[in-house]
Amino acid sequence: MLSIVGLQGPDWVLIAADSSVSSSIICMSENYDRIAQLDDRHALAMSGETGDCLQLSEFLQGNVALYKFRNGVELSSDALAHFIRHTMAKAVRKSPYEVNMLLSGYDGKPHLYFMDYLGTLQSIPYGAQGYCQYFVMSVFDKHFKEGMTLEEGKELMKLALNQIKQRFTVAPHGFIVKLVDKNGITKIDLE
């Protein structure tokens, strides 16, 4: 169902994406990772056409690596978010990517950004893209609080993902969840 969900804490970000790829009524894959690792500190969760997501993630990974090679420093989370926003805003006029995103990063403090195919950019404490946002945002609105511990964040993410599984008639097969913090990007299991 192309669901991506993100949640930011005081020193961490949790980001999740459903792992199924389908075309019409056919499930093509049940273990596709929609969360691209752009560098050691930034993960980009994408929902949209699978080809567009793959092409965009490879383009962004290449440009992030090129920037580091040319300048000797990595992009900050804010600079990377604005680069992606600019890329999307330019593309919408030529050959648009049908991709909505949540960018998570850590550069001394955690960051979570909401972006869409039109080039909209907003820094957020929690968010979702896809049909799941109609269920997940109400869960986050009710249960999110500033300064949550990582364990509390995991429980809240589990609650949100369970809402998706419970309420969709065609439930996703599973979710891939990643933690972004001072140690980098780690795939975690919430079960």
C-alpha cells in the first residue's frame, strides 16, 4: 500500500516502510526495502512508483557521494533536505518523479523532513505518506510527546504499524524499520 512512517525523538529517528511491491492485483515482492541509505547518517523512505523511487535514490546517493568527494565534508541534514527539494521542484517541470518521501538524518541532533513530488519541504516531529497517514497521524497526534525515550518511540511506532495492518483491507505483508541516531543507520525489528 506504499506506506511510509517516521517518528523523531530527542536523539533518534525511527523510519518505517511497508515491504511489498505490487502491480494491480499481483504482489511482485514481499521484502522490498523502500528506505534508501543516502550516506552514513541519512535514510530516505520513499512511496510512489517503484522505478521512480529507485532512479531517484540512485541519483541522490551519487550526488551525495560526489559532494563529499569534491568538498571533503558531508552535507548537513538541512542542506540535503533542500537539495532534494530543489531536485524535485526542477523535475516536476520536466520529467516528474512520482515519489513522496520522509528524510531522516542525524548531524549532532535528529531530523525528520516531509517531502512530496511537488517539492514541498517541512521539518516535522512525526509524519506519514500514503493512505496510511489517515490512520497513523491520529495515533501520533494522540500518543506522541516531546522527549520520548527510544523504547517509548518503538512502542508508538509498533502501535502505528499495527493500525495499518488492522485497518487496511489489503494489509501490507510487513514493514522494514530503521533507526537513525549517533551510531548511524540500523535496521531494527519491532516484533
